[in-house]
Amino acid sequence: MRIGELAHRAGVSPRAVRYYEEQGLITAERDHNGYRVYDGDAVLLVRDIARLLHAGLNSEDVLRFVDCLGKGEPDPPRDCVALLRAFSERLGALDERIAALTGVRERLAAETDRLAKLLEG
């Protein structure tokens, strides 16, 4: 199938499919006209990639375990430990960012309160 059909069936844009290919997440054959041609398994793979990118992983994370994706199963095989590790690493990074932003917010709120009291006084 060509890129437009793949994109439609997988629920993504053709641009997303091209991006996934640029990142090494999927591959395409070329027909005699140079058009990209994908096999039927690419639909499930592209859906999985899009879902994981939407969940907050980046393409480098997904590339680490792309072989576990697109199998037509609701969950990846149990032997894909890299998937769990990527999720855990991403969650840890998000927790650190949330903590840092919470600290900034608390300091800014304290300064706002301090300034408000000075202006009232």
C-alpha cells in the first residue's frame, strides 16, 4: 500500500509516516515510480508508534524496542523489557521536571505574596 493509504488506515498523517521512516522506526520499499510502498503489517506498527509517541515517549525511546511493536497484540511480548525500561525512564524524567517546576512555582508564589504585602503596606 502507498503512504496515503497507510496513513489513513493507521490514523496518522502522511507527514507522520514520513517522519517515522526518517527516524528509522519503519521502512518502505520503493515501486518502479519511486513511490513508497508498505506491507500490511505496517498499519499495526504505525498505530503502535503513534500511540507511544502520544503517550510521551520520543522516537529514540521507541526505536529501542520497535521490534516489539506491530504484532497485532494489545500488549507487547513479555520479553520486551526495553519497553518497560523506557516507560520508567520517561516517568522518572517527568517526575523530576514536575518537582523542579513545583519548586519554581512555590518560589514565585512566595515572591508574589511578599511583593503584594510590600505594596499594601
